Amino acid sequence: MGNAITKEELTWQLAQMHEQGIGGVEQITMQEVYEKGNVPYLSAEYFDLVRHAIQEAKARGMEFSLNFGGPGWVIGGAWVPPEDRSQNLIPTALQLAGGQRFSGSLPTKVGTVPSTGQMPARDVADNDRLVAVVAGRVTGQRLEETSLVDLTDQVEGRQLNWDVPDGTWQLMAFWLQYTGQQYAVDHVNKAAMQRYCSYLGNRFRDALGADFGTTVESLFCDSFEVALIDNGIYWSDGLLAEFQTRQGYDLRRFLPAVWWDVGAITPKIRYDVNEFLSAVGLEAFFKTFLDWCDSNGVRGRIQPYGFPTDIIQGAGLTHLPEMEITPGEKDAVPWFDTRIGPKQYVASGAHLYGRNVVTVEAYTYLHWEPCRATLEELKIASDGFLRAGANKFYNHGFTCSPERDFALSRRFGAEMVISPPNVWWHYYRLLSDYVARCCYLLQQGDFVADIAVYSPLANQWTRDVRNARKWTRSFDWGALGELLLANGYDFDLLNDDVLQNHAKIDGGVIRVRSLEYRVLLLPNIESLPLETLLRIEQYARDGGVVVALERVPEYAVGRADYQRKDAAVRAIAAKMFDTPVWRRNPTAPRDYGQGKTYHIQYVIDRSDVLERHSSALDPFLNTLRRHVRPDFGIDFVRAELRANGGLSFTHRRLPDRDIYFVTNIQDRAVDMPVAFRVSGRPPSRWDPYCGRVTPLAEYQQETDVTWLPVRLAPYESTFVVFGDGPARPHVTSSTWAEIRRVEQGTVEAIARDNGTHWVTLDHGAETQVAVTGIPAVYEIAGQWQLTLVGRDFPPLVTSLARLVSWTDNARTKHFSGTGVYTIDFDLPDSYFADQLQLYLSLGVVGNVAEVELNGQSIGTCWMRGQQLAITAAARTGSNTLTVRVTNTLINRVAGFKELPPVPDHLVPRYGRGLPRNRSEARGVICFEPLPNSGLLGPVVIRPTKRVLVPIER
């Protein structure tokens, strides 16, 4: 924040990161929060601090990335000359009565326009430049296209003399205005971007020397939070001439169609303008920045959304495409986040264009309150990102601050405080190691998906040119993402560029590099390029399966020859698709060449509750199942489930193995067989929590799939890896809790309960064994001793007969830190019989628990459902259990009476805090309800029994 930091603090903070398993940093300069002691961005002192940080990172083997602008995340800075700054094209208008001569000033009042929540519209100023003047006759609520007349050449200064024809006319002027946003560079002006990259890039390269391109491995551009003026569109000098060169006609006469309805031509002009701005943005911004990076030995990392460009194509161009949008964000979005939005677009672009590493800005605004997140919540959100295609994490975040304690009003508000002031920081390595193992595996091989969903961007481009940040989010995907992901189908979004220029049609398969798609979905598409529809028709004719959802296409896009192209689109759609005759019954497949086509309604639109079918009976899903088996198949009837609430997967394939990341993103455990669409390869479990690899001994192989029992606690995840190797003896089904191995004439099995258990082997033999001697679950109860010692909290030692949350007691409600529980208990001899194994379950914990039994460390619980093996530490008779529980920082912060001031020892250097973040920070004080804190239990010991079952042949 304002680069108010010393070299000594930088060294300490990087050492803290490294100790907790963080492998690199991204440095971004944000606004000042102190009265003094700030270091200006790009100053000599700033580069001295950056060089020091790079050397410290280098010494620890850490990567270093730099935000490419500042202060702040917008690409721009105070050095950008006025002529290179971001501009918008905005309209003004007035109505004229016909049959008279107009002699007067052009309209300069913007009037009342819809707000986008970005830059408020302002009237035209003296320094705003006129781009075009057009008039059109008003008929009803629209302008007559044939009446549009370009009057630009008749303007002198800002005065117009014009004989107005009969009727009511609208006179429109179009102006270039600078947005005034933080010196943002003009992203659609190639020359401006070249000057920007040369200036800033050369400053970094020259100042950082040999570390630039080695330790400094990438430059970062955040999502395009380049503000639009209300009712404006991105524009720049010279774009009218460039539009005519690229699109083949003069846009000036048709500019009204961007803002007003001018009849049938309106969506055609809007598409052309959007397509043009996408092409210009890719060339001016993406290519300029990435070419500079290539030439100087670093990689460009971009969040490629929020701009007029095709997100998929932008992600494909980027060396390191990055996603964000946190699963579970702001306590509003479900953890099982199946929305089709920026994450899906970015991952699809990476898959389609061959970008193997997809980075993620992780955890931004998981909660509105920056200090509420638990390690478990961060892990759940991580699983959502991993499932969506991310495989390299950048935490949001770590405020570089001279204050060691949490400075509520002097930190960045959207971060989740993954840094030393957080009370659970010393346990963060548990999560960082987990994420690192997951990312390593998910960077291997190629993504596997069967379903291609046509990207609706062209459809959206026909509707509006304004506010590009909303294009992906305003398209109504309904429940499509959940329908696919919850039922074992992963997918990519395919854009027009890939379908027209890169995809190969191979019978019933769309091939893009090593990717193979077997079904193509058209999601409520009204308009698309005729060239794309011809490729889709070819795919169906050659053996593919095409499913039109809700509607079939009716219109082509673009002004050129649009009447002929519209007719061609309607004719092809009429040949390809039937219309459902009954709303609850999809069409039967229409044979189309060697392929099949469907038109199915009430898939995206399920506003009628009767359209929300159970998974086993869903007409859309059964259509997919008819043509391609799920990659991760749940037998919903056998599992007695109407729907899957969060068990999900992602699949990557190498020549010698298949890797499945399996994650249970829901608050209920699962125990069910799942069909993995791999056969002939023996499976192993790769545990991302600890790195242990265990060959699996219970599975059943069929012709195309391998059935595996999937047993996961709430929010637990694992990897199942199918590798090349000889077939090994295994169990195909059993009633045991776990089958550990099959070898030397025996099956090693684990029982949780007494009784008869059976096992069936791969050669067909079945064996039953009666299990006895497993004692009951033992609850550890009695008098607990609890000691609390924390910041701003007087030491407390108390005795508890019942475990309750610290928040239930006014005395401990606002304690944040670690509480130490101890209890003595007697464990009977029956728990130490031969082959018994003991596991400790802590029940409800808020939030991290480190456990010792009889002085021996037995592990740490940081996810619900975790059990700790205690067989080696437990003893017959007297035992002492110690549990150190760490909660969340929000408890203490919510109890603040006032915002903490700058510590006295820092005031001489930094002065007092600035007031800019105080109102937002005060909103965290008195936050309710506070999360569970401490050990709530029940604390129990669960015995299991290891049994060697003889194999009968």
C-alpha cells in the first residue's frame, strides 16, 4: 500500500511466505494508506526495493511477477500522455421538426442515460472531439434506416446548417471523450500501447537487469476494469478509417444503430462494431503486450475478460491466461459453482489454443469481510478453481505492510488475509502443499471433455455494444452448467475462430489439437455467422451429434449480404432440426447425413418446476447418454439419488495414464460406486493432502469403464490415476469399509462393524468372514481444561464439563488465536486387541486443531471429517489428550471498539493512517454471526479391525 515498506520487512515477509510453501509473488503497487513514508511508483527508491525483494525471492527459489501498471490494477499510469489515454465514443441527440432549415449548434447535452456504475456521463466539453453527425427520420420508436444521412461534412466548428426534410427527425452527434480514469492507456490504440509497453517495459528491464526474464518470469495485466462512460463504447482516433478498411463500409452513417433501433440492420451493425473492436483489441492490446514480452524474455499473464475482445481467443493468445471469480463468493454463490462465466471461457481458451498453465487470482471476495475465511473454506474454493481448469494459484492476498498486526483500515479490502497477521497463518502450509500437489498433477497431459458448447458471443454481439464486462454474465445459461457437470460431463466453449479455422471434422468427432468432442450444443442461439453454421452442418452430416437447446438459429451476423445470409441460416436450420411437438418431450433424433440432430426445449429455461427432472429421467441428459457415456458416471437409481449435489471431477490424459481429480464439493459425505470411463488400466489413489500413492484393490472393469467405490467426506478431494501396467488381482465388490490389498492368497480388509462381511474377487470367487471383537465407539468426555492466551485478551484458564463454541460466552466471544484443551481419560483393554486400529475424530472444530496424545504429535485436522490414526500413541488405561484449536481473525476484529491506529513505533516514519478506507473497514466491526470457535466435539475414538481374508479359488 503506497510501497510503504523497508527492505528488512520485505526480507521477513518473503521468508514467511517461503516457510509456508508459497512459491512466488506478484508485486502490485496500490494506493497510499499512510501520511508519509510512501515510495512513489517507478522512483529510484521503488526500484531499489523491488531489486531487494527479487534477490530475496531468488535466494529462496521463488518466482517474481510484476503488475504492468499502477498504482492500482488498471493498465496505465501518470506517465501516459493525454493523447494516449483511454477514450470513449458517446452520443448526443436532439429532435427536429421537418420542413424547415436548421441553423444551430450541435447537441452537447447527454441527457438521462442508463448507468453502468462506472464513469458517470457528462456533457460534451470544449476539448471533446467531434467524430460524426448523422440524422434520421423517427417513425414510432425507431429510426428509418433508409433515411439515415451523414451530415459530418456540413458541420463548421460545432454549427450545422441543414434543410430538414418532412417528418420528425433526430439529429445525433458522436464525440470522443477521455474517460479520465487513473491515466488508463488507450487499449484500442496500437501506437499508444506500443509507447506504453516500450516505456514501462524498458523501465523494468533496465532497472532489474539479469533477473528480468529469470526470477522475474512474468508481467501481469488484470481483468479489463477500463471504465466506460455511461452510454459510451471503447473507441479511439482513426478507428472509423480502420473500420472501413476491415469491414468494407463507412460506419459513420450507421453509428446510430449502436445506440438506437434502426430496424433490421441494427443487430448487423452492432455485430460488426463488436467484431471490429474485438479484432482491434486483440491486435492493439494483446498482441502488442505479448510481443513485447516475447521480445524481452518474460511471459505475459492476462485476465482476458471485461473487454470487447473474444475471451476465448484472448485466453488462447496469452502466455499465461488467468481466471478469477471465487466459488462461494460473497456468501451468495454455492460452493459447487457451476456458473458458465469467465472461468469457463478462460479454461476453454487455454485448452483450445494449447496453453497448458492456467493461473488464477484466488479467493477474492470469498467474504465481504477480509478476515473471516478459514483454511477449510479456502480449500473448498480451491477445489472449485481446480475443477474449473486452474492449475497455478496466485493468492489474493498478502498486503505488504510495515505493521505486523492486522491493520483493518490499512490493507486491501478484497484480500483474504493469507499472511502473518492471520491467526491460522502458521498452518497455511497444509493448504499450500495441497494446492501445489493438485496443480502439479493438473498441469500434466491434456484436458478431456466430450461436450462442446458453442460460445454465444456472436449472438451477444448482435444485441449491444456497450458494457463489454457484462457480455459473458448477461447471457442466461440457466442450469446448463450444473446439468452437465453434476452428471459426469465436462465441456469446453467453442468460439467461431476455432470452429471455422482450427477444428477438424473427423466423422462424429470435432478435433482440436488432441481434444475430441462428440456432441455439440447450441445454447439458445438466435444469431451466428453463416460460416460457423456451415461447419456445424458439415459436422452433423459427417456423423456428429448436434443439439439445439430452446431454439434453432434464425439469423446470420454482420451487414454484408445479410438478407441472403439470413435466408441461408433459416434454410439450413429448417433442414437440420425438427420442432418439438410437445413441451415435455424432446424431438426424436433427425437423421442428418451420417449424424443426428435434436431440438430440445426447457433445458436452459427451467422456470417451470415440472421441467426440473430427476437426473435419471431427464430427457436432455438421456439424449446425451444415448450418444456418449458420462466420463464420471453415477448410477442415480442404484445410489437412490434424484440429483448430484456436488460430487464432481476433471480429467486429464497422458499417453501412459489418465488422471481424475475427484472432489466432493458439498456438505454431505458420499459413498457410492462411480464409473470412470477408462478400462484396462489399474487404478491408484494419489492423496493430495500428504502425497501418498496407494494402489487401489477394489474395482470392477467393464468394456469401456472402471467402477470404483468413491468414499469421500464432505468437501474432501482425491486423485484417481489409471496407469499402464500389468493387471493385478483385485476385489470387484465387498461390504468391507476398505480393501487395502490383494496378494499371496489373502485379501487385507478393514471392518468398522462386527458381523458377516463378504468379498467378491476378479476371478469370480466370493468369500464371507464373520468379524468380532470391535468395541463400540468411545467418547472422550469429562472435565476439559482450556487455556486461552491471545492478543488484546487477558490469559484465561477454565474448566469445561461440556464443549461449546467460544462465541457462546461473552467473555470469549471475541477471542482470536489458539486455545489449548487437555483432558485425561481411561481407555479399556478391549481397544487394544490384536489387529484393532484406533482413529480419533474431533467432531466439530472451529477451525484448525493440532493434536497430541500422551505427548506424541498425531496430526492436524483442518477439514471436517478428518480422522487421525492414534494406535501407536494410545495406551491401555490412563491417556492424556491435548488439542490446540485455532479459530478465525474475524472474532477479534468484530470486537474492536475503534479502528486500530498506526503503532507508536511506526508513527515517526509513516505518520498516521489516511482516512480513505475507514468507512469500509468500520463495516467489519460488530460483524455477526461469528463462526464456531474452539472444540465443539463430540470427541470420539473409532476402532476398526484389520482382517486377512483367505482367497478361495
